[in-house]
Amino acid sequence: MDNLTYDTHTRLGYEILRDHVLPKILGKHEDDILYWAGKDVARKFPIFSVNELPDFFIEAGWGTLTPFSGKTSKDEAIFILNQEDRTVLEKRSYQLEAGFIAEQFQKLNGFLTECYGEKVPKENHIRFQVKWDPKTKI
């Protein structure tokens, strides 16, 4: 089988694994493990510009990621991930995505980088704050 194709017509399999199987297996360590798994995914699927992040999120089925257009400092970036289903937003851990973003920024900017995700249920989105330390080169 030379040609791999990915069926984008259904998300059921993904939703079952992400929202039911992984939380059950990982238990109280879910957030930590997913964060480090996201970093590992970023190493396997590198991007070459921060501008590629939104496209990757769409291709991965993670949702619509947009850069925050408000004021940020020189050592941070903020992204908004829209989640139309409030039930999914409230139950799901978004640490996989946070780890992915952190590792991509760290690879691109060469500084120690972390990413924190904050659920904002009233606005149906997750706010990712990416922070790097310009004093700590990687």
C-alpha cells in the first residue's frame, strides 16, 4: 500500500480515543503525559515557521488556532483555539496542543519555552500563552 490517505469525514475514532480512552488510561497524570506527548509529536512533525501552526492544527483535526491580535511582551505569544462544543471544551485536556506549541516555538526560537493553556468556557475557546526565556538557550 503505497498511498496513505486519511479519512477526514469522521472524527468518531479520534474523539473516542482522545476523550474516553486516554483519560481512563492516564488517570491523574493525563495532563503531564499529554504535554510531553505533544512535545514529542512536534519533534516528529516539525514546522518551519510559526505561521504554519494554524494549518497544522487544522490538518491534525485539533481545531482553528489563531494568533492573538492584542498586546503581548517580547518574550511571549498568545494563541486562541476555538472549540465549538462547550461539553468537549470543559472535559478535554488541551495539554497535547500546549506541549506541541511549546516544542515548536522552542525549536524555532532556540530558547527554553513553555506553553500554558487556559480554558475560557464563556467564549468557547482555549487561550494558549507561550513564554520563552531569552536567557536560557537550548
